[in-house]
Amino acid sequence: MRRPTLYLAALALAIVTAGCGDDSSDSSDSGGEGPIKVGQIVSLTGNYAPLGTENEKSVKLAVEQVNAAGGVLGRQLELVVRDDKSQPDQSVLAFNDIKGDVAAVIGSPFSNSALATIPLVDREKIPYISLTPADEQVKPIHPYVFVVPATSATYAARILASLKAQGVTKLAVAYDGKSSYAKAGFNGTKEQAGEYGITLVATPEFQTTTTEFSAVFNQVRSSGAGALLVWATGPPGVALAKQYATAGLSVPLVFTGAQASKLWLEPVGAAAEGVTVASSVGVVGGSLPDGALKQAIDQLAGPFQTKYGYAPPQFAQDGYTGVKLLVAAIEKAGSTDPEKVQKALEGLSLTTPNGAYTYSAEDHAGLSADYISINTVKGGAFVPTEWSAWQLATVAGK
């Protein structure tokens, strides 16, 4: 009676051993094992669809380029796209739907969606490349979450530095109290303003649904502010800019990267002229001197212009860069194993259209304020200010 027992025990051990194997026999480490599936949770409908559609276009373009060049580890990339409908609960549902089928997830451009999904990422331990800049994603560090856009606080630091250079000492800040991105930006501005010798003299709050901004302008008018910085995404940024043009205020109007797109420029029209808008360096790549950074930007800019008929906006820079970072990490890991990719990301340095990233175990944002451009709208285009052009020329040559 002992022989069958010994045989079954030996068979079970053989199966376990074969199933575990070593790294060299792991199917995720070798080529010719079918496509590497990458999830993309993106806002294709709802309020954030204008952002999400640009993300999707650039992610698809990057995947097409990678596959045309032979793929990753000898395998093609395959996108698995889900629409979060600009709703956090739909992002959670989308993640649960794809988590067992993908090697990594490129996350939503909507901060609230990303923040709702991160607890699942923590639990499932799947690399999550976020296309939204809310600081809460990296403070504290979530091991498998890596942010692509410069964080809201990083944008705040760059904008404050530029305002200091202009001699601004009193600042009004208007922000969308329902947007995680805008709230993080406001908090970052408030926390860092003193470092630049700037005092916040008015902090009017509005809502994502706000369409009339006279109350905001009245607070700015009576505050003695030398500039108005606005933290907003989507329709409020358009409405506020158009109304500002006729509000009788003469202080500079400043927007963040959320407005660095034709999606803002075109509906605002002539009212955008002279407005200051911060952006990813890739948005103004044509103004840079030759070098590794400009070459990385051109890899996106030319093909995107050819494919879609316009220059890649801020959100396209983020999507394309997200794919580049993920691919570099998989190649560095030599595997699609989530833990190996996570470790590779934490040791990754890469120059992309958004700038030069250096991720580490302590820094999952990886992008410094040096790669944010402060622009003025001239002739319907974003043009770096003289101060910003000098700053960018320094990093472009690296």
C-alpha cells in the first residue's frame, strides 16, 4: 500500500517543481510566447474624454512603433483598453476586469480615478503607470505605482519660481475643490510659496461644474494680487479664461499643464493671447536646441503630427512617455514578472518627450521641475518665456 502513496508524492513533487522552474524557464522571460498584454484604463467618455482620447492616441502610436521595431523581449505588445467613463468607480471595475490578463496597467488621466484604483494596485501588485499628476499617488510611496506627468507640487514649484523672477510677491490662487489634481496643486502652492517670497492673498475655490467666475474675479480684484494662478481641468479652465478677458483685471493669468493643449487653446480663442500656461517640455520641443531631449521629443512629434494632423498636446506627451518607461523597464528586467518590472522601474533612468526620468525606491515621480516649461500664448501657440527658454536650454544639452 506504500507504493501508490510514494508514487503520488513523487508525481506531485515533480509537478510542483516543473511549475516553479527557475528564471530561465519562466515563459515571461523568453521570446515567442505570444504578445505582452498591457492594460490601459482611460477616459474615453465623460468630462475627461478630451484628455483621455489624447492619451489613447499617443499610447497606440508608441505601441505601434515598439512593435514595428521588433517588440519587447522578442514579443509584440497588445493593448487591452477599458473606458473609465471619467468615473472613479468605473476605473475600479476596469482594473478588476483586466488584472489577471495584463503585465502592467497604464492608468487614467483623471486623478480621482487613479486614486480610487491604487488600493487595488497595492493589493494585486501589478505595475501601474499613472498618467495623472496627483501627489497622493507617490506621497506616501505605493510600491507598484509610478507617475508620468510632473506632480502637481512640482508644477507649483516651477510656476512659483517663474513668478518670483517676475517680481510677484502677492498671489491669488483659484482652484477646483472637487478635483484631486487641483487640490494637490493648491496645497503644493500654499506649502511652497514662502520659499519664493510669495504670499497668498486670495484663495477662491470653485467646483468642476462652475460656469460663472465673477465671484472669483472680485476676490482677486480686492486682494492686491500681482497674478492669478488657476488650478483646474476641463471646462472650468476654458470658461474662466474667456471671462477673464472681459473682467477688467490686468494682472497676469497663469494656468498649469492641464491647459497645455489645443483642447484649451481652440475654444478659448483670442482670449488666450498673452496668458501664461505651464507645460511639459515636449509641448515646446521645437524651441529646444539639438540634443538627446529634442531627439526623444521628435520621435513622438513628427509621427503624431503625420498621423493626426496636429502637434501632440500635453496629454499625448504623457501617454507616449508612459509606454516608453514601461518598455524600458521590461527590457531592463528581462521579464514581464510584476516584481521584476517593479524593481526595474525603481532603478530606471530614461530620457523621454517629457524629460529625463530618474525613478528610485524613494521617488516614484522621477521628473524634476527642470523639465516644465513656462509659456506665453502668442499667435495661438505656446512659446516659452525668455526665463523658461534659458532654463530649458540648460537641461536640453544634457
